[in-house]
Amino acid sequence: MRILVAMDSFKGCISSEKAGDAVRRGILKAYPDNEVIVKAVSDGGEGMSETLIGALDCSVVHTTVSDPLQRQIDVSYGFCAEKKLAVMEMASAAGITLLSENEKDPMETTTYGVGEMIADALHRGAREFIIGIGGSATNDGGIGMLQALGFEFCDREGCKVSPCGKGLKDIAVIDARNVLPEIRESRFRIACDVNNPLCGENGCSAVFGPQKGLHGDDIPIMDSWLRNYAELTKEKYPSADMEHPGAGAAGGIGFAFRSYLDAELLPGIDMIIRETGIDSEIRKADIIVTGEGCFDRQSVMGKVPGGIAKAAKKYNKTVIALVGMIKDENISFGEYGIDACFHIIRQPMSLREAMDTQIAEKNLMMTAEQVFRLIGRI
């Protein structure tokens, strides 16, 4: 039997590669003669660039940029001179994991370092960009990134606004005269795992702001600033659309990429499947195993499990999901191409225990072993 394992990372716990390897070991314990292929996957967040760097023959390059609080940090990304291609994760420069709990504050955080990363790649000759925008600490609408690329946002007195979230409130004029000229020659493909608009009850401030440190009273305030920013943007760039699916991704940087850089916003898992050749492995497999740490409705609507299942059903393949927890018990798995879903938690334990790397790997391995012992008897 040929089995493809394509697990997402268990965020804050184990990587896609380690999750896949744990499942592989469990399957082989049940039936050593099975052929098990493990592929690292991501939906645009943690691990995306690592997955694509090898698949696209990129080298890892290093540079220094600003972190979300404008401190200098070292970052890396993938670059292929022959293809003029750069592969990045915005979380490297503007990720929430770069901040301590008491540092989280979307009023003060910025995507400026993301723009610096892009500028560095432009200077190296990159003209094709694949950028994952998951895991951000920001809600600045992407103005920090755009300022690093030469766009100017000024107040009514003509002074440049802060590149942070709080700078949104002062924007009155948008000037593109000093934008890096290489931008016009470049193509941006943005791996995005959410479909939220920029503003409103489903916008970035309301839905994702609180987990980034935005307090309740500040949510409608910041939402109004983003709306004003979007309206000014539309005056300058008529194709700008604050309602476009994904405009609210990563604190509004999805809107910035699409409106100012003419970027495509694409489901991250679809991009991974296309760029890494996983589709051909799915076609050759008898069973596909996927999964992630917390399984909810988003998991079947654009994230790794749903994307893998959708691709597998083109070939009428059996799909099994192994997950740390199921957040929404009302999900109809079959409707989304997942034939069976299994919790890996085997006994009562705290969240801290469940997210221990060794415990999670052991739980994945043991659950995979039991599932495939059953499959082998059918």
C-alpha cells in the first residue's frame, strides 16, 4: 500500500516535517511493508518558505530588517537568481512569535520589516515573489511595508505618518513618486489562508485584532482608520477593494499587496500543492493522511487539511485526518472530502502536556499505528 502523509504543523508544538515523520513511524509499526511518502506542507503561515525553498531550488539568504517594534533582527528567505525568485514569510519580520505577551499592541507594531525584506530581494535581482502572510503581529493595513518600498503616507500638514498601526489615523495624502522602480517589473503571489475583508464585523480588527493585543474599545476605532485608508487608496487606485476575500489577511497587508503591488491573493495550500508537485504524489497514493493541531471550519475551507482533501478527491482517494483537537463538532467531514478524522489525545491531559513536542509526536505515532492496524484488517 502506498500512503502519502501531508501534515500541517501543530502550531507552537511540532513542525510539518516532524508531524509527518511521527505518522510515518506509526504506520510502519502497523505494517512495515507499506510505502510511506512524507511531504511537508503549509497554508502560507509557519513553514511555508521552508517547504518551498527546497522544492524550487532556492538558496537561503540573510539580511537585517526591523521587527514589529522596529528593533533590528536577522531574517532569512529563499532566493533563486536564475528564476529571479524570492520566497518569504512575512512572519520572519512581522510575526507574533517575535513578541512577548506584554509587547503585543497593534497600535505600535509595523510591517516595515516585510518591506525591507522585499527591497533586499529586489536589489538582489528578484522579480518574482511568493510570500506567505500568516502569523502576523500587525494590524497596520500594510502601510509599514509600503513605506519601506517608497510609498509615502502623509498627514494634512504633509508630514509622514508613523509606519505603525496608529499611523493609519493620520493618513490624508498618498504619494507614490518615490516607489522603488523595480516594483513595476515585479510579480507578487501571496499565500493567504483567510478570506476576511479589510473592515467590518468580519474584518481584521474585529476578528484577529484581539489575539494580537487589540483591546475591545480600540477595535471600532482602528476599523474606522482602516476604512478611511481604504477609501483614500481607492481614490488613487480604483481597483482597490476592501471587501475582496483576503483583504483583511495579516492585519490588512492582503489589501496592501493587492491594491498597491497588483498582487494575487491565493490559498496557500493550493500554491504549495502546485509548486511542490504534491498533486502527482496524491495521484499515485492509495491513502492520504493529513491533519493539524486544532481542527475547525477554517481547516476545511482553505487550510492544509481541506486543500489536501480537495486535491485527493479529484482522484477519488481515501483521506484520513489526525488532529490534536476538533474545535467545531458540527463539521461534516465527508462534505469536504475527509473520510475519517481522529483525535490523537489518548488520555486526559492539560493543554501544556498535549503541546509538549515529545508527547504530541508520540500521540501522533500511536494513533497512526492503531488506525492503520484497523485498515489492514479490512
